[in-house]
Amino acid sequence: MDFIKNKFPALYRILKAFCYSYDGFKATFKSEPAFRQDLFVCAVLTPIAFVVDVLPFERALLLFSLIFILFAECVNTAIEVAIDRISTEIHPLSKKAKDIGSLTVLLAFINAAFVWILILF
């Protein structure tokens, strides 16, 4: 790694960022049942997106709507972890932040449902 770090610093930063992202995926997968459930939904629906007879941009929308669910769940988890790190004390602002994070996931699911319904039906 030192060779890459010294000769190709930009590539090294990209590799390190990938490693941090992988660590984030592992941590989220291990600690968040909701993320695992969302991942399962995406794993079931992704092959369907490739089998249905739709235009390429429609397929992209189907897939993006699934990725957006995972994105929202990661943001929600990050908010919850940050709030819990600050304090485990129950506080109205902590609840508000966590509730808004939860809303983000709900909106992602609603978005995906609309996209799938509009494209497939």
C-alpha cells in the first residue's frame, strides 16, 4: 500500500474511501435489522427489474428507486448513531432527528412504490 500511497496518492485516497465505505456497509449490515430487510427487498426486486420488458431508462428508474431505499436507510442509521453517541438521554430534539430520519426511509419506500407501479402498470 505504501507504493500506491507514494506514487499514486489520488488512487490511494480512492482506495481508502472504498475501504471506509465497506466498513460502513459491514457495520450497518451487522447492527441494523431494517437495513438487512431493505437489502432483502432490493435483492428480490433487482432481478425482476432486469426481466420485465421496459425501456432502459425505466429500468434505471426501477433500480435507482431501490438504491435510494438503501441510501435513506444508511442516512437514517447515521443520524441515529450520531444522536446516540452524543447522549442516550431522551430529548425532544433527539427524537425529532430520529423521526425525520425514519421519515426519509418511508419516503424512499413510497417513491419506490410509485415508480414501480407507474412503470409496470
